[in-house]
Amino acid sequence: MSGCPFLGRKYPLFTSKPSQAEEEDESQKGINKAMKGGIVYGEYLQLDKVLSAQVLQSQEKGNKIHDEHLFIVTHQAYELWFKQILWELDSVRDLFIKNHVRDERNMLKVVSRIHRITMIFKLLVEQFAVLETMTALDFFDFREYLSPASGFQSLQFRLLEAKIGVADHLRVPYNRRHYRDSFHGQESETLMSSEQEPTLLQLVEQWLERTPGLEKEGFNFWGKLQANIEEGLKMEKHKVEKMEDSEVKEDLLADRNKQTEVFTALFDPKRHEHLLSKGERRLSYKALQGALMINFYREEPRFQVPFQLLTALMEIDTLMTKWRYNHVCMVHRMIGSKAGTGGSSGYQYLRSTVSDRYKVFVDLFNLATFLVPRAWVPKLNPNIHKFPYMAEFYDSSYSSYSSEDSD
Amino acid sequence: MSGCPFLGRKYPLFTSKPSQAEEEDESQKGINKAMKGGIVYGEYLQLDKVLSAQVLQSQEKGNKIHDEHLFIVTHQAYELWFKQILWELDSVRDLFIKNHVRDERNMLKVVSRIHRITMIFKLLVEQFAVLETMTALDFFDFREYLSPASGFQSLQFRLLEAKIGVADHLRVPYNRRHYRDSFHGQESETLMSSEQEPTLLQLVEQWLERTPGLEKEGFNFWGKLQANIEEGLKMEKHKVEKMEDSEVKEDLLADRNKQTEVFTALFDPKRHEHLLSKGERRLSYKALQGALMINFYREEPRFQVPFQLLTALMEIDTLMTKWRYNHVCMVHRMIGSKAGTGGSSGYQYLRSTVSDRYKVFVDLFNLATFLVPRAWVPKLNPNIHKFPYMAEFYDSSYSSYSSEDSD
Amino acid sequence: MSGCPFLGRKYPLFTSKPSQAEEEDESQKGINKAMKGGIVYGEYLQLDKVLSAQVLQSQEKGNKIHDEHLFIVTHQAYELWFKQILWELDSVRDLFIKNHVRDERNMLKVVSRIHRITMIFKLLVEQFAVLETMTALDFFDFREYLSPASGFQSLQFRLLEAKIGVADHLRVPYNRRHYRDSFHGQESETLMSSEQEPTLLQLVEQWLERTPGLEKEGFNFWGKLQANIEEGLKMEKHKVEKMEDSEVKEDLLADRNKQTEVFTALFDPKRHEHLLSKGERRLSYKALQGALMINFYREEPRFQVPFQLLTALMEIDTLMTKWRYNHVCMVHRMIGSKAGTGGSSGYQYLRSTVSDRYKVFVDLFNLATFLVPRAWVPKLNPNIHKFPYMAEFYDSSYSSYSSEDSD
Amino acid sequence: MSGCPFLGRKYPLFTSKPSQAEEEDESQKGINKAMKGGIVYGEYLQLDKVLSAQVLQSQEKGNKIHDEHLFIVTHQAYELWFKQILWELDSVRDLFIKNHVRDERNMLKVVSRIHRITMIFKLLVEQFAVLETMTALDFFDFREYLSPASGFQSLQFRLLEAKIGVADHLRVPYNRRHYRDSFHGQESETLMSSEQEPTLLQLVEQWLERTPGLEKEGFNFWGKLQANIEEGLKMEKHKVEKMEDSEVKEDLLADRNKQTEVFTALFDPKRHEHLLSKGERRLSYKALQGALMINFYREEPRFQVPFQLLTALMEIDTLMTKWRYNHVCMVHRMIGSKAGTGGSSGYQYLRSTVSDRYKVFVDLFNLATFLVPRAWVPKLNPNIHKFPYMAEFYDSSYSSYSSEDSD
């Protein structure tokens, strides 16, 4: 019925946050301002700016093409949502950087905002359906006017990739140019300085490294897990060896050996370093251990929300590659697959970015390779089991821990 | 991989539309301009305006609330898409107003653009999922700063309703105020002048009235249909009357009588006028006949695309009410159902707009009440059957009929 | 690439759950069975049954209508998913009934399964888009063959409503018949016995009543909240009273009085009983207090997952009404709005069920009416703040608490 | 409100199709049967079969795992929808095979059914979201019981691929095995015999080859187009050559040469044969011409619906690859990327099928490479422009052309 989910109140519901010891004059002023001034819908949303930003190049050049308007609006909608994603991403990174996550109360915020990012990405994936109502012929009619504008020049998308943690050295170069070459001046600086900041990947990594239970002198999860698995595999092998000779037995033995290999590699720190250097792993060895621990004990109260976080991070990765893939599909329809001017075509370049090289949290996916029967998972002793929340920053005032919002 | 589906070309693919008799100097200029000038992504999309329009009122008032950013971006995205819908809607109305639809070649354009509107509405319905990641508590934290801004003040949404054909007298008043009272000055004028223009409903109505085959002196669809149905119903009744007396027979007779009533009403023009005056029908009697005709003969080449159009118009109606309903659901979560300040609450008002009174093409839905067995549908004679396209504006130049775009 | 997300292994990855003290002979048997026997895709999914269940009534009666196949498959898909929802619902109810939720470790399971139900409902809402590719005319062609089959006869849907907690006395009767009258014999019994079991609503209610912090002798949330709100409202009013007389002042005073009324009602247990009896509230007074408490302190570790649960329950309600509304929209297209045989039409009946009377967790939505500034929320003292998890059932064996699955 | 969109009628609306010359006794019988017999919801949908087909292997083996139920239901839902897709696909292929498409009245049916397939595929892509609520750990718990069942054994999916036209020689082999090796007995025969039938690709190809306007002695589209393009390119080049020497000029010349190359290749039949043999093109040369013609003249009444068909075919391709890609993403989460038992892993295999080799209508996408300015498109002369529908099968009885449904 209305363009928005909020329904105007003539006056504020509650005049003031601080209910204590307040100057009456101040509050009086507040009320009067709300009465006279206030703000209306269009002003609030700055619609004069937002809705005057659709200038068709085809029209400027005297040949107005109807569908260019859709093209512009779609891209502006993408950019609006990219801004929102960056807003959430920065706030989450900030919670990690300032170490507010040591207060477990902030984990709900972290997981909710990461979840929100996934919801936005889902919308962005859907959004292609609108642009796909434009045919290749419709696009052809105004395509020439856009030159040399290009999606490669979307600063926000590059920031988004960088801040999540897409690795520079794993990127596919396009016609031998680095992606940063598309940017100049202020934009180039913004990009470079953002690359200096800790990425979401790095922050999550540090947090995972602190997973309680990893301490060697304490619960020593990793040591216990290794022992259990080695024992378990040995027994499995033993059983097979007792079988009578047969093709089946041979197959099973091969299988067991393979399995042993997989786990031997898991417990070999050098192997990890090697995979890191090749970009096939992205997390530190200790962080990987933390992630596996959270997976195995995800039902422990302490780990329930952390487990949700790991799941949501995988979803971001998945949705980004789905976005890339939907993008590729659309480009195929719009401009075909052939290169226009030598070098690899845009289509082929985009296709190559739909790759695990661009999956930032690839380790979380690959944890599935290292699952074992529940009976092999080290048992928690009651002490560990009960560990209470370390609410280190609590109290003084209830709202203290939402202070990240105000500074 | 990039923020957009277009891939920059360094130079235009083809320098010029008019391939004939062109001054070389002109074309030379064109090339040079493209070389030097050109336009980059951010400029093209005017991102300086679009991405600087997010000012949090909570922050302005010294109490920055994180989630207000989402609130703003979501509403801006809604407004961007409303603008696109208006763009498509105006172009379609224009094709009807200028009578370009008499050239059947333009029907593909009409149906494609109406279809595009449905795709946008689908996205807008999905989009609520993003805003729903905000909880009532998060909203409460900044809600007071918005006063008195309200979704009732969305000019574009009101234009959209008016241009499609939501009837003024069928609207539900909110606390006894007319919806136009929320607008002042320029906005109010824009709204009033748009209400003077022919609505999509009226234009479709006129077009339906011209459906070939309705002519009394010609194929006389309506007359023939009435005769067939009366004959058919009589035979049905006859069969039942021959049954032995039983409860079943009585039920069947009651059923047949009811059926006869429904169709008698259909063929009564006065009844139609009465329903029109009550707002239960919106199309003229003749247009209703045209719509039914298109339904029955939808497989005739001449009627295939018109039938798609009628289907797409119903979808717009359906999606608008779904949008309204999703809106209501969200408002329920955000502010509860109780009235704040006397009068009906915003929630209750919005709920009352999810009503068939707001369905513009309600007659197209209700056609389903008047379906009959295929054998009762008047047969086309070969003459009618073959009627060729009346391509009245064709030729001179191929692109002539896309001229609506350039003026 | 394949019809499913699983990729066959020739042999099981790990032969056996119980790694301890196992008879070798047993394990040997296990391996051999897996080798020879095993199960293939089609058998596993019993596709012989599932894919042979599409019998067109139109074809049986000698007039095969193509679209009836879609009609059947769509409804079968609905029923399959209803079964899955019931599966999840029963398992969650079981966790509550057996009081396994007192072990907080099970909360992740509860919230994940409720979340899964919402994901299924989302799919079911989408699914209408497929059936909507059938036009009213296509439906008309085979509609007569279905008589007297009717969606009213879907046992699973009724079970689902009953088990969630749709109240019998709040249902809209259809042509004066009770919904249970559509069922006979075994089905009728199943339905009646399911109505004897505790509903999800009742189980959640009991759980909410146990919210830690509600104890009068302890933290006494409700008492403290009432005191704070009364104090807060008094100060608000005081401020306004000091203003000079004006229209503004009068409006504000009226507003404050209204506000006082709302909260006075909240703290009046008799008022609550009255609303309960009218069906406008569904939760006990104590449970309502628990729900509000969880909302206010949702960031406390103990309350993070419970808060997610409350949100997910609202989503189930919302999605069920969206499903109902999409259903209504489709019915409007398929059969029009007019009654066929006296009494209210099916369309009008269905429309009346899209109502808050059918919202089971309506109280959770209406909590939004009772939000107050954060400063009014009683502060937790460090003791409360820290309260550790009561992991009462923990240990003996790690997997003990997943025992609900095996019995 | 009910499990389905149909609302029972006690009696059929119209007793009988054949309204003429009918034996009263017959109709009497019909009525009585409907009264007594009739069919109820559960029977109609054969829910006894459909809802009893969920047998958990984990439960059979004494270790019931909750999530296996979801796994089964999801796959059964996939198979149900695959059956529906095959139903639509076979009916469309039949319309082509019997040459009913020469009666243009059937084109609405063809395009509607292909469109329906795309809507089902959209749902199937969404459906992954439900299965993704299962974590890798949940899957691990019952995964071993499934062996050796595998999605590779989905007969319907293979039929679907084969009938659309996925080329045998373009498939990626999995561990050197042909996909057909997973099937035996009856299934293997069904698969082989379906491979003998004309594929949708072949049928569309034949239809495209008959596009009116391709006749060399007639409008000679291809000849005229070639002439126009050669002339156009020459003029473009001429303009550039007149420029003063500069880097820009050189770039432009290179660009023009490239462009010339692209079109020279297009008009070279041998080049086409070469690409065909490599699998980079799939349509015959003449069919390719027809497709391009329909694209250029899509607004001609005769070509509007055919153009919609080409668009819908591309959408099927796109959605199938999106389905494959979503599948890959889920597999990555469920089992990680590493091979279990030597050879390429299932994940890597599936990933390789998300490839243009599996795009059946790849030529339709690549048409975008051959677009030219509208001025270069050969003008229709009024004769061509007007050509009426060839309604060859029309009349005798109106419903004759829907006879494909009854045999």
C-alpha cells in the first residue's frame, strides 16, 4: 500500500533515550523540533539524487534506446546492495578487530550480520532474472554508447572481494592486466589501503586459533583426535586383513590405505604449509584445527553460534560463486562467447573466475573430507563440557557492548 | 567477477547507425570523441549521487544505529525499481495511446515490457526477505528518528497505482484521510495530472473492445456464444429432468438452475452496469466480451500474443497484492498489530488494502467463472480463421515502428 | 550431472559405528553384505512406487488432458514435503515432550529443524509458480473428472495445522461444516488422536514459562520491568505537562495517555485472560513474560539460540499465511470468485483463512507493541549475567543426547 | 487452507463433453457413477504409494539417523519433477515429430510447455536450499548406508539429457566409464531406445531450416544479409582509412579487420562444418540461418512466438547448467573436494560437466556474436511482410488440433 514498511508517527514514541537527569529545556526543544521540522519520506531517502541519476547515453547521443534505462537501474541497484554488504562486512570486521568477539554476547550480532550478507547475495543472484528480460538484440542497440565503461571498474565489488579475502595472487588476470589497473586516483588509493586492512578471512582465522580446547596442555583436541583416528584406522585395517583373500578384500585394503593417507596428510604440518603456499588451503594449521573442533562439538552451547558462523561463511562463498556463474550465463547470452578483439574474450575470462581459487573459505568446505565416526571424536570431560561463558566486558551498563555502533 | 554484465570495448563496435550518405567529417568526429571522451563505469551510473544518499538520521542525532543503513538502502532500492516499472508502464501506455498497437508487430514489445514489470515485482516481493533480517528491536532503536516520514509519502508508488488503474473510489481511506493528502506542491500536481491520463486499464479496455470477431454484423461472437450456451444448458437440464426422482436429482437440478442464473447474468447488460457501479467489474461490457473471446480462441495465431498479454496483466495484479501482503506481514513483525494513537492501526489499514478492490484486472480473473465445454464455443469459419495480420503501418523503413522510443 | 547430490562409494567409508569390542565375525558379515547386497538408487528411493502413481482421471475416462499430469505431480510434491515437515515437527515436539531441551545442547537441533521447516515452506510458496503455468482453460478441461476429490481432504495438511497449534475454535467453518467432517475411518482417528497430543505452541509455552530470570524471588524480571516502565512513563508525562499550553501539547498528552493504557493493560493479568478467551492471545501470561525477556536480553549467550527460535517460529506463521495467500491467488485465477453452488464460494472461504486467527504465534508478533527504550530494561546483575549452561544430561557418552533419534 | 488448489464439487459442472446426440442412459449412468463412486483426494494422488516410499536405510540397519528422511524426500521430489519435465518434453517432441507445428496454432502450446519446463527447473534450482539445511556432519552419519546407490543411476535425468540433445561424444567420462554403464536390463534398454529417437535439438533444427524467407529463389535472407554486411564493413573500413595516421587509427583498423574475420567465417559453410565436427556448433548451417532470421525479424507477427521459443530454449540450457552448478556447490559442502578412492573425485567430475559442452542450444547464445546495426538487416518487402498464417490443419472441428493429447 505504501512504498515502505514504516508508518509515520506524528510524534516520536519516546522523546528521549536518556531517561535520567535531563534538562527540561533540552527535551522541550527536542519535541518542538520534531513537530515543526521532522523529515519526510523523499528527503529522508534523498530521492532527488537517487532518482535523477538515470541518464541514458543513447538519448544523450540522440538515439534513445528504451532498454538502456533497465540496464542503468539494474546496475545502480547492484551498487546500492554492494554498499550495504560493505556496511555489514566492515561492522563485522570491526567487531573482530576490536576484539569485541571475546565477549560472547557479540556473537549473535556477528552471525546475524553475516547471515544478512547471505540474504543480500541471494537477492543479487535473483536479480539477474530482471536483466535477462533484455535480449541480446536490445542490448546491441545501445551497447556501443557505453564504451569504455565496464563492470571491471566497479570499485565496490573489488573492495568487497578484497575485504572478504580473495587472494591477490590467486586471481585470474584478464588480458594480462591486474584488476587494480582499472582504477585511478582516489579509487586506486581506496583499493590499496583496503588491501592493507585485515580481511574477514584473517580475522576469522585468528578467532579460530583461539578456540577453547585446542591448548596442548589443556584438552589437547588435536593430539587426542590424532590418537583416536590412528587407533580407529588400525582396527579397521585389522578387520579387513582377517578376511579371506578375494578381490573384495583387495579393494577394501586399497580403500583403507587411501583413507590412512588422507589422515596422515591431515596431521602433517608440513603438508599443510605446502598446500597453503599453493593456495589450496587458506587457513593457518591451528585455525583449521579450531574449525574442525567446532564442527565436531557443534552442539555444545559454547559452539552452537560459532558453528552457525562457519556455515554462514561457506554460504557467502557459495553465493559469490553463484553470482559469478549467473553473471557468466548472462554475458554468454548478451555478447556470445567469441572474443571481440584478440586475447581471451570477456566471457572466457569471467568463466575462469568461477573457480575454487576464488573461494575464500575453501578450507571449511574441505573439512568434509576429514569427518570420522562420532565414536572416534575425543570425549569432553565434564570440566570442559561445562565451561561457562567468559563474559569479560559485561555489565557496568547493559548497552556497553553495543558501543561499536556509536563510534 | 565484475559489478556488471557488460564488458568494456575500447572502441565502439560500429561507429554509426546511419550507414548511408554520411559526412566523413561527422564520423571522424564521432570516433575521436569516443576515443578521448568516453565514459567510465562510475560516471555512467552517477554513483557519486547514488552512493552518497545514505544519511542515517540516528547518526545525525548523535546515536548511530547500525541497522538504519539497511532500512535506507532497501527503500532506495524499492524506489529505483518503482522508477523502472514506471518507465516500462509509460512506454506501454504510450504504445496504446498512439495506437501503435494497431500494428501487430508492436504486440511483442507490449507483452515483453509487461512481462518485465512482473519480473521486477517478483524481485520486490523477494526483497522483503532482506529487510526481514532486521528484528523489531533493531527497528525500535531508530524508529523514533524517522518521524514524520512515512511510506504513505512514496510518490512513485502512488503514481504506479494510479497509472495501472487502481480506482480512487475503491481505495480504503486511512484514518479518513485521502491518500493524496500526503502530498504537497509539485508532487501533488504530478499526482493529479497523472490521474487525468488514460490508465493502463482504460487503454487495455479500448483495445479489447476492438477484438476482431465481436462485430455483430460479422462473426458476432457474443450472439453465437449466447445461443450455444442457452442451448447447452437446456439440454443439460433436460437430461436431469428425465432422471427418476431422488435426492441426487434435486441436487443436480438446483445445480443446473444456479448455472443458468450465472450465465443469464452474464448476458444481461444491465447486470453488468450494476456490477460496474459497485466496482465489482472494471471493464466495459464489450471489452469483457473481447477478453472472453481471446480466451476461447487463444490458440489462433492472431490471439496467441494477446492471450499472453491478458495473462501477464493478471500477474501484475497478483504480484501487487502479494507485495502488499508481504508488506503487511513485515509490518506485523516490526510494530505489532495494535493501534498507536487511536483510529485504525497502520497494520490494520495495510491489511485492508490486500483486497480485490485493489485488483485492477479483476474481470480477467473472474472470466474463469464463465468457461464452458469446448463444444459450446462457436466455431470459426475458415474466413475468420485465416484472417491475416493487419500490418497497417508496415514498411517504408523497417525500423519505423520502433519510433515510439525516440520521441 | 546426476539426479542427486550423493556420489556412490563402492564400499562404506567406515564399516561400523561401534569401534569397540566387536565380534570379528559380525563385522565380516557386515562387509560382505555391503559388497553383495547394497542398494541401488531406484530401489533406495522406491521409484517404482513414486513414479507409477500418476494416473490421469481424464485418461481413465477416455479423454486424456495433458495438463492433468502437472496437477497430479504438483500435489504429490506438496504431500511429499508435508510429510517432511511433519517429520521435523514431530522430532522437535518429541525433544520438548521428553524434556531433552533442558539440555541446552539440544537447542541447536531444535532451531535447525524449525529453520528447515521454514525453508521447506519457502519452497512450497515458490512452487505455486509452476502450477500457475496452467491456465483456467486448461484446468477447466479436466476439472470435472476430479469430483468429489478436494484439497479439503489433505490429511497431512490438517495434521500439520493441528500439531503446530491452529486452534479448533478459531477456524473458519466452510459452509457450516467442520474441517474434520471431510475425513473418515482411519484418517479421522489419526486426526483426532493427533489433536490430543501437545501442540508445538503448548510445548513452546511450557518452555517459555521456565525462562530463567522470571522467578519472583530471583531476578524477578516482570516486577522490575513494570517498575521501570511506570517510572519512565511518569517522567515522560511530566515533561509534557511542563510545556506551555498548545495544540501540540494536547496531542502529546493524548499520546502519552494512550501509551500508559497500552502498558497498564500489559501488566494486568485479567486483561490477558480476557484476550486469551477471545483468541487474540495464545500464550499463557508467564510464557509471554518469558518471550519478552528473551527479546530484551537476546544477546546474552544463554538467550541467543532461544531468540533465534522465537524468530523462526514467527517465520513459520508468516510462511503458512503466505502459502495460504498464494493459494487463494491461484484459486482466483483458476475458478473465479463466484460461488458455484450456494453458500460462500471456495475462493471466499480460502480468503477468510488468510487471517490472524490462523497465526499460532501471534503473541510473538505483538511483542513489538511492548518495546521500550533500552534504558528502561532492567539491568542484569553479574550473577545472572554469568549463569552457566545447565548441562544436566551431559556426558556418560558424548552421543547420548542424540538418542532421541534412535528411539 | 487445504493441501491443493482445487475445491471439490459434489457433482461435475457439466456432465459430458459430447453435448450432441447422446444416449440418455449413458449420461444417466455417468451421473450416478459420479455420485456414488467418485474419487477422493488421497486415492486420486495415490498417496498410499507416494507416502509409504520413505524407508531409511539407517533405520533398517538399526541406527536411525533423522536427516536421512530429508535426503530421501528431496530426491523423490527431484524425480517427480523430472517425470513432469519428461512429460512436457515428450509432448513437445511429439508435436514436432507429427509435424503439428506446421499449424501455427500449436506454437502457443509448444512455447507454453517449454516455458513450463523452465519454471520447473527454476524450482529445482531453488530446491537445493532445502537440502543445504543438512550439514556435512549430518550427511556423514548415514552416508555409509547408501552404498552403492548413486545419483549416477538416475535414469530419468539421463533420459532428460538425451532427449534434449546432450551429445554423447561431448560428455565428460567419469573414471573412464560411460554414463550408460550405470544402467542394466530394462533401464539400459529404455535409455538406448530413447537415444534413437529424434532429440529436441534435432526437431528444432528441422523446424528452423523451414523458416520462411530462407528460400534462395525467394526472399533469400542469407544472400541479402551477406551482401549488406560486406558492404557495411567495407564502408566502416573506408572511414577509418581516411583518418590521419595515429595509434587510434591502427587500433581501429585492427578492430575492423577482426570484425571482418568474424563475418567472413560466418558466411563460410566449410568453417561451419568444421565447428560442427568439434562440437562447438550443434545446428545445421541452414538452421543457424533460420535462427538468425527469427532474431532479426522477431517483431513480425509470424516470428513473435518463434522468437519466444528460441529464448525459452536458451533458458532451459542456462537453467540446466545452473542446476549442475548448484549441485556441485552442494557436493563440495557435503563431501569436500578430495577424491576418495583414486581417479578424479566425484566433485571434480561434476564440476567438469558445468561446461558449454553440455549446452545443447549453444548456437542460440552465440548468435549474439553476429548482430549488426538494424540498418544492415535486409528490408522485408510488403509481400513477405504480410504473409498470412498457413493454417493447414484448421477446422472440421475446432478441437481437432488438440488431438495430440488424446492419442
